[in-house]
Amino acid sequence: MNFNCKWNFSKITPLRIAILYGLTSWIWILFSDGLIALIISNQQELLKFSTLKGGLFVLVTAILLYFLIQSGYSSLQKSEQALKKEWAALERYRLLADEVQDIIIFISPEGQIIDANEAAVKRYGYTRQELTNMPVNKLRLPEDQLTVPCFLQNAPKGMQFELKHVCKDGSVFPIDVSAKGATSNGKPIIISLIRDISERKKVEAEVWLEKERAQVTLESIGDAVITTDVQAKIEYFNPVAEALTGWSKKEAIGLSLEKIFKIINEETGESVESPVARSLREGRVVSIADQTVLINKLGNTVSIEDSAAPIRDRDDTIIGAVLVFRDVSYKRNHMKELAHQAQHDALTGLPNRFLFNEHLKQALARAKRKEGKVAVMFLDLDRFKLINDTMGHNLGDQLLKSVAERIHQTLREGDTVARQGGDEFLVILSEIKDEMEAKSVSERILGVFSKPIILEDNEIYISTSIGISLYPDDSIDRETLVKQADTAMYYAKERGRNNCQFFTPGLNIKANQRLSTENSLRKALIREEFVLHYQPQVNLDTGHIVGLEALLRWNSVEFGLVSPAAFIPVAEETGLIIPIGEWVLRTACAQNKDWQDQGFIPLRIAVNISARQFQEPGFIKLVKQVLQETKLDPQWLELEITERIAMEKGEITLKMLAAFKELGIRISIDDFGTGFSSLNYLSRMPIDTLKIDQTFIQDISSGDNGKEVVTAIIQLAKNLQLKVIAEGVETNNQCSFLKDKLCDEMQGYLFSKAVPSEEAEKLFERLAK
């Protein structure tokens, strides 16, 4: 028998020590006593050796016990240190497992959860104790629970898959599972590393949705889209690209872009480099010129706009390009039409001021190179506004068209006629020899107006006034030439219309005078140089003052007392009449209220209203405001408008006058008889007074049918139940005639000229005595 006995001192236990000690003791007792008895026969000696034997036994067993105990203690220390190391490692593992974001679950081969980290506790909503006491299939959806046995069988070999887990509150989230086998304390387990992929799935869903949207967008947008690889071979072709190029998607995929996308310059017919080729070469977005057209498969041309951009991967490497283009044939045609409209007058089709300036610029440049001359003509139709107001705007527009055509027909090829606006026209006579050639053309233009223009069976006679400036005699500047021609045209108007006048330096002096007057008028408003004089209006029966007309005077620091005839037209032309008229209205109302506050008998104050004032949108509001500020009762204010103003804008004028009447303001028609009033409108107007123009009053004594005209006006007013005031009464003969014809009131030098407010007060006091 072969005994192969190895003593493992690392596994010394108390029981083993006791057994070893007992065996050693019995062996010692059995053999030591017999051995001593054989050696020693003397009892005395035997007793001594027995004592010595006992001490030796104690010593040997003590040594033996020491080594046994020391070996056990050392083994215990080693075991304790190993245990501490294992515990420290376990703690590090525990900390690591609890700090990671992913879920870690330990599962037994039977499918029971053994342990889980803190991430599992937080995500599932179970406590650690609840988790470690449940089967793993409880975390799965019902339809996935049947796959748990397969999982337990294959997981030890290692596997990865996706599914969904259920939380304690019933919520579900997608996960990615990595599982593999391991051992713990010599027992097999499954370690399952679980990652919550909710965000990833959300991103994937969004990416898919974006891709789907992009696909739908590319298929449905109005632009053509083509994508290519780095070799410019087509990879994608949307339906609009099919329609514009004439190639189907099936035909196009894989072909070179240049074969399908042939583009040329619309104006030159030359080939245009593909923007995709440039984009791939330069690595940037590239667009084509505006004049590019595409030649499609059928050979037809399509006006297009396009751009190409490189496609890059994550490493910023160009992997292809995308070409986007659209049919802009309608847009381009529309832009051409808009460009034509922007440069031409909508009514006559003639070049407008913008295109005229371009033509003039070119004409002056040619004349400069060739040392030639250019004439600029400014035409304004005579009394067009009267025709327009009388016959209506529709016929007025037709008249302007006919005039434009007649002027155009008189000009040479290469000359330009443009509409400045309204009834004004501009003409460029390029490359003329001298001013006589310009005069000859102007006479031809005047000649075509000698014949009537037939519009809707109406014969319309109209003339024009022409002003002419010459390059380089008068100026070399475009704007100056036009201004000079305009100045000459005004001189032609002053000379009786229906003629032409060349610009001269003397005309500039007159223009400068107008400009100087304008500047002085602006300063006059600031310096308060305007004053009002008041001319009494007298009742013909009683001789009492029943009203006053406020008349504007300008006491200029520079020019002294300026006649209204000298500055009112300038104020009207420049628009300064608006602030000046407001000052007159406010001052007259305030003065009238002041006289009433002084105790004078209340009288009406008449204020003349200009056409520019009457056309202002806020004029009614201004009158209300002035009356409120001055606290003047509206019944003591009379607004005087001319017959021409009353006839303008028909229904609009009637509404404005009605609004003033509602306020309680009186309305009078000034200079009646000098215009062309429509009796129909006159009968509908809410007016109170007709003022007979002084020219008719002066004719009373001359015998030029003055009496008949004045009588007719008075009778007309009586029939319309209106008061009548005669202006400019200077003689007793005129006064007697007016009184006999039952004229109501008069004003003029016979009673008093227009006087300052202080003198007007003296008139009040004299009449009161």
C-alpha cells in the first residue's frame, strides 16, 4: 500500500490541532513508560526519569503547539488579508457599477436577478431589494417574455440585441442589451449590461423623419434637384428635373451631368460651364449668370436660375454635389416687362424721365466726341387742365395719347420724346447742326397742333408752349439743360402760349428772382413779416359794415411792401401757401374774436382759401382746430373759394363744403363769372354768397355788356336764394346800378380800401356814432 499523505498547513483548524495533540500524547504515554522501564530498574531513578519525562513531554508538546498555532495564525492572517483585498476589490467594483450610466444586472442561470447597480434602481423604479427578488422576465413586455429561456441558454456564450423593458410604473423604454457568462463564488452567472437607447431611438426617428421629409420635399418642390458624385455622374433626379430636362429619372441615373444639363448664354449663344464642375473644383457654392438658358432633350430652351453646392462627409471631404435650378421664363419675361414699365410712361408708352436721362446722357456723350450740338425741348400743353376738367379724365388721357403720337411723328429717327408727367413732354434732338434746326423741329411740332384732335366725335383744339436749351451753348450739364428748357417754356407761356422760346441768360434772372422770392417767403414766415388788412363789406341798403375780407400783405425787410400778385403765385407753386394760409386763417379768426371781446358789433370775417389749401386732406380738421383755439363762433367765419376750386373734383368738393356747413361756417364763391361753372353743381353746392368779379363791375360804366352780365349774375343768385357781393366798387354810378338791381352788398374803394386792424376799428367807431 502506498500512502501519499500531504499535510496542508494552510488548512490547520482547531479540530485538527486537538486530534494531533491527542495522538501525540497517547503515543508518548504508551511508548515512553515502556522504554524507561527497560532502561532503568531502580525505582528511585525511575521516579526521577518519569518526572523528567513529564517535563520533556510538556516541552515537546508546547513546542509542537506553538508551531501549530503559529501556522494557523499565519494562515488566518493571510486569509484575512486576502479577504480584505477581495472586499476592497468588491467595493471598487460596487462603486464603479453604481457610478456608470448604463444598467448592470446579474442573473442566475435560472433567470433570477441576483444583483443590480444604482442605475438599474433609478431607471426601473424598484428598490434594490425588490430587484434582487424578481425574475428577469418581469422587466420584459408580455410578448417578449417567451424569449427569456432562449436568452438564458445563449447569454453565457455572449450575445447582443435590442428590445424594450418595463418600469415599475408601467412605462416602457427601448434598450440595447450586451450579455455574457461569468462565475461568482464558483457558480455560473449572467452579466447583463443594459443601455437606455430612448434618446438614440428618438434621434433615429427624427433623422428618419427628416430624411422622409427631405425625400418628400425633393419630390414635391417646384425646383429641380440633381445630385452627383465627385465625377459629376448623376445619383438623384427629382420629378421637376425630369420635366425641365426632358430626361426620365431612369435614363438619367448614372449618366454624366453634362450630357443632360446643357446650358448656354441667352444673349450670345455660347456654352456656359456647368456650376457643378466649378463647385466640385472650388469646393464652394456656385451660381450661374442671369442670362443662362437650358437646352432640354427636345432642343427647347428654358430660362433658368441655378446654384450648385458641394456635398461633404463628416471628415469634410467632398463626396459629390447638389444642383438646384428652376424655370424662370415667366419671371424673366415679367422682369423685362417691369423694366419696360419702369422706363416708360404707362399711359402713352413713351420713355419716362428715367429713360429720358439715359438717352440724354448718351446723346451728350456722342455730341462731346463729335463736337456736335444737342437740343433739349420742354413742352407743356396750353390749358390742358381746363379741357381735362371740362371733358373728364378719360378723354383727357386719350388726348395725351394722341398728343404723344403727334409729337413722335414729327421727330427724326434717333430723337427721343418722353413724358415728363401730367401734360409735360421732353424732347431730345441729337446731333443737330445749329439752333435753326431745333427751331425747325419746334415749328413742325407747333404745326401738328393746328389741326383738331378728334376724340369721341369731339373736335378738340389744343396748343403747346415749347422751351429749348442747347448743348454746349447753354450748358454741358444734363439737369441744367432740362431746367433751362423748362425756364424757356415758362417764358413761352408768358409770351401768349402756342410758341417756342430759346433759353437766354435773362430768363435765368427771372428764374432766380422766383427762387429769391421763395427763399424770402420762407424767411418771412419765421420773421413774422406778414400782416392782414381788412376791407369792409357794406350793406347797400343801410350803408352799415356787415363783414370784412381779410387780405394778406407782405411787409418784407428786403423788398418793402410786396404786392400779393408778386408772391402769391410763387407761394402756390412752392407749397408755401399752406403754412401762410394757416397763418392768415388763425390771425383773422383771432382778430375777429378780439373785436367782439372789445364790444364791437359781431361781424363775419371772410378768408380766401387757395386751391392748395383746399386740397389738403386735413384742411377741415385745421379749420375746426383754429376755431377752437381762437374761440370764434363758426357763424362769424366765411371761407371764400374761387369758382375754379368749386368746380374741381365734383362730388368730393360738395362733401367738403357740406362738412363746413355742418360746422356753421359760411361759404362764398369768389370771382364769380370768370370761370366755367356748371349750373348743375352750383345749384347743389351748400354756398351762401356769390361775389361778382371786379372786372364785370368796371364794365358797368364802359358799355361792354357789363350791365347785362352783372344783372344776370344777380338774378341767378336771387333764383338760387344766395346773397350777392360786388367787388371793386369805385364810383357812385356803379353803386346806384347795383342797388337798383337788388345787389345785397359791396366792397371797394368807394367805401374803403383794405386797411390795418387799427384803422378798421376807427371805421367801426365812426359808424357807431
